[in-house]
Amino acid sequence: MKKTLTAVLLAALAAGSFAVPAKADAFGDFNTNIGNTKIKAEALLAPFAEDLGGLIGGNDFNSGRAIGFPGFDVGLAATIQAKPNPDNAILNNADVGAFGVPVLKASIALPGIDADITLRGLTLGGFSVIGGGVSYNLMKSGTVTKFIPDLSVSAFYDVIDYDYFKGTHMSLNAVASFDIPVIKPFIGVGLDRTSLKVQDVSGAIGTLVNGAEASASQPRYTLGVRFSPLPLVYVYGAYSSLHGQSGYNAGLGVKF
């Protein structure tokens, strides 16, 4: 059973890793679907930003416990959205189905305080996301009783760049996990704020839409499990409501 679950999660992670360049490039038709006026472009950009922010924020956590000094954690995470938001005409008009964002990440515990810092990012084709964040333990299982959950909060900031847009993503999260044998269930909530600006759209339309900006802020909810198939190695999988859309999270890493 454990080997089967491991295989399923690794397959989901592999799918997520290639989700952005699926269809050659999930965002490849952005410049043809962004509209032909700045007002129209900004209206179309907002739901697109909402979807993109949920995918980036979906990679924020997989446990309610920060690493703890002198720990170190390195791994790969991916979030897949089953389909674009119905209002996301940019992707819907391009017939994009499931799409996602993977990131490589590395976290290190800070001395003196019960917190970690994380750096993360990835470049695939013309799309890149680079950022980082901090996680802080509010409560740790075992400090009072084994039956209380681990509870932490985190905040992230990411810079987004693509051939036809650039922007930022910010998120705040709270997550709880439970230290029980074999699997470690976790549940969390996050708030994403994503701001995008159209750039480098060429031709006559480009002069009308370049510089259009939009922002979106929405909550996300995640329920998942994490376990260690080998010493120091962890694997996780989760279901998320990404701003009202179904999403799936998977990842693996090595924690020292």
C-alpha cells in the first residue's frame, strides 16, 4: 500500500512538473487572447492572475512544523489546477485544460528563533517564478502533549516573469499537521495576492494593451498527507480549493 501511494504521488509530481509547458506552453496564446484595448486587457488579466496566484501559493506548505535549527530541507513541489476559472478567458479561449506550476525549493532553519527561511523558483521556457518566504512555529506537538497539532504561519513573496507579462505574488498561510504513525495529515489555509502587468505584446495590439495591470486576492484551502518512504526523505500529496477551483499538490524532498 505504501509503495503504491508513493508511486501515485510521484506520478502526480511528474505531471505537475510538466504542466506549465503542456500544449507546448500553457500561456503561449496569452498575447492573442488579451484583448485589443487596455480596459479589456485589464478585465481579462484579473481572473488570469487569480488562477496563477493560486498555483504559486499552492506550493507554500506541506507541514505544520517549521524545520527547527539546525535543519535543512530541499525538494520539488508542484500544484496543478484541474481547469481554468470559468472567467479566465485567456486560458479558456486557448483550450487549456489542466495546468500547473512546479518549483524547486530549499529551506534552512534560523538560529535563535523557531523559524525557517525558504528560497524557491523555476524557469520553464519563457515563464519563471523566483521568490522566498519565512515560516514560524506557533505550537509544536510534544511540547505540552503529543496530541496537540503542530501549527505554523508563513509568508511568501515571488517575482513572476513571462514573455508577455510580469508581476508579483504575495501570500499568507496558516497550517496545522498531526504527528501520527506512518502518515502526517495536514490542513491549511492561505491568502494569495497576485499583481500582473502586460508587457512586450507586439504589433498594433501591443501598443494598446502593453502596460495594462490587474490584481486579484483570494483564499485557498488545502488538505493533504505527508509520509517518509525512506529515512530523511518525504513525499506528500494534497487536494486544494484554489480560489474555488479544484487543484492537486504533490512534492518530495530531503529533510535533515
